[in-house]
Amino acid sequence: MEDSRRRFLKIAGIAALGMGTAPVIDAVAASGGHGAEPHMRKGSDALTAKQWGIVIDTTKMDHDKVEHIIEACHSIHNVPDISAEKVGEKVAKRHEVKWIWETHFHNAFPNLPSKYMSEAVEESPFLVLCNHCEDPPCVQACPTQATFKRPDGIVLMDFHRCIGCRFCMAACPYGSRSFNLRDPRPFIKETNLAFPTRTKGVVEKCNFCAERLAVGQPPACVEASDGAMIFGDLEDPHSDIREVLREHYTIRRKVSLGTGPAVYYII
């Protein structure tokens, strides 16, 4: 009991400290200060928006393209490959870390009717990732502001502030966050020195490639998709993404929850 009480007080104390200060990465990087980590510094060519969003055209996706997109994202962000060959199937399932991954329609949209679904849709690979919600429940659940939302709609992680409580994971209705149950560094094929690695006990997820936007580059997944993913400002009526949304019927994941996901799907 005493050990449990000590752990609770420790978490509560850290949480109280975190409530009183702005997220480290967000505050410094936004100002372009010298304390900003290299991957977060904004240059003069930075891409900006009022609300970033992505449209995924599933009609242009196949398994090879999906794998290419996942590899592009995971390689530049030092996402560990904890495969069954290395640690065993059961352990790999529990310890898996992912920023973007493939699933089926039924898993991505469990609330949508699909009794007589076309084979094309049922067999299509659906890419899922953090939805960078308008009203992200993960941000509200985090006791230390380790996860926070920028003015441009991107929901970020400050890895240094994360205490591993996993409240954000419990709050996310999309399963978009991963927890490092072990040291991830030995499972990185080739470390990208331009982006930080994480440690055991830290939560991580897709960041809409905020570090690339800061230097004028689109997200890695969009670049690798060969036109199957469109990224842009949802608030700009003249943007490419708004043009695509006007021309196509799209769906979003679990919109009934009121989170306002910023990822749309053409089916």
C-alpha cells in the first residue's frame, strides 16, 4: 500500500508541475529559439496552415504502395521494428510500435454498416494513423501536457515530458498511440540522426511530419503515396485538399464521438 501511495504521489506531483508550464518543444520551437530541438525548428520556408488534414484515396492504394508508405514514415521517425522473428509472436504483438499501419474496413470503421460490401472495398488496404482531432481527448487526458495541440491542428508529443502513465492511450478512440514497453533503439534498422529516438516508458505516435513541414516539405507518407494521399489546409477553400473534398464523397473514422478527425477517406 505504501509503495502504491508513493507512486501515486510521484505522478500527481509531476502532473501538477506540468500543468503550470507550456510544452517545452511547442513553446521553444514556435519561436524558433535556440533551445528548440533541430527537428522542430521552423525555417523561412515552413509550410503553414490553420488546420492541417489528409485525404486518403483508397481506390489508389494496393498492398505494395501501403508497405512503401509505412516504411517511408517509420524509417525517418526511428520507429522500432519489433518483429516476431526477433522477440516471438506473442511479445511482438504486445510490444509493437506503429505510427501508420494497414487494417481492414471493418476495423477502421466498425460503426459503419458493411453487410453487403463490395469486394473492392472489403479487400482494399486501409491506412490508419493519428487523426489529429479538432477536439483531441488524448490532450485532455494527459496530466503533464506531454501531448498537446498546436494552433495548426497538429497533435504532438513532447517525449521528454511523457511519464508513461498511458492515460492518453486510454483516451484515444482510434488506437493511434504506441507505448515503448522496452528500449526501442536496438530495433531500429538505421537510425535517422535528424529525428530523436525514444526511450522505454514513452508514448509515441504520428506527428503529421511536423519536422518536415518546418522546412517546407510535405509529410513522408504523402510524398511516398504517389498522389494517393492529399495533404493541405482544411480551412483554405482554395487548397488542393478542399478541392478533392468537393469532388469526392469521403468518410471519417468514428465521427459520432465528436472528436473531429482530420483524416478523410475516399472509398
